[in-house]
Amino acid sequence: MIDKSVKAGHIALQYRDKKDAETFFCRVLGLNKEKEFTLPASLGNSIFGIDKDVKIIVYSNEDIRFEIFFTEEKSHTIYDHICLALKNKQELINSCKEHGIEVKNIKNGEKTILFIKDFNGYLYEIKEMSKNKEMDKK
């Protein structure tokens, strides 16, 4: 039987501006800059079919890890989004406002769903952790 305990290894996103990434991942989300490296063109071509060297910066904490690929090309996303669970949504909302990050409260019947959009246009659905640290699954 296959082990069904799945955890995210990392989330890889494409960004154009290092300053925007630093602001969003470090100042807004409170992650640490773990490391910076270059993915060689030969390996990038083998994995993604892109024959260019690309700079990558890893931002993380003990629960989540983002690999940010820096390129000049714009990423085109439609339904893509990332859901993050936090202990205190209001702290994140305040930090977003302080750094110019778009905050969207969307009504869905009786509930309000919180989304934020980073400098590169990626959407993040924000949920608050319950006392037992599990995400609200609705």
C-alpha cells in the first residue's frame, strides 16, 4: 500500500524582480533567505526544456519552502494559486498593506475568503490555523 502522508517538498515560482521577491517572502511572509544558486542551462534544458542559466533563491521556514526562479519572461497564470495557513491572518493583512500587497476579501455566501496577490501576480489563499494547527479544509 502507498503511504498517503504527503507533504509539500517545495513550491517553485517564477519572478522577475529580486527586490519584490525579498519584500514579499521575507518581510510580508516572514521567511528566511536560505540560499541562492544558479541552475545551469544544461540541467534547465533537461528538466524544463529551457536552455538558459537561471538564478534561484530559496526562501523558507520549518514548514514551507519556496524556490524562486528569476527570469525576464512573464509567467502567465490563470487558476494557479497557493493556499497558506497562518496563525494570525490580521498580522499578514497589516504587513501586506504596509508593503503595498493587494488584499482581496471575497464573499462566498456566509463566508469571506481572503486572497493576496504578490508583486508578480501570484495569488495566495490565506486561511487561519485552528488551535490544533490544521488548515480549515472548507
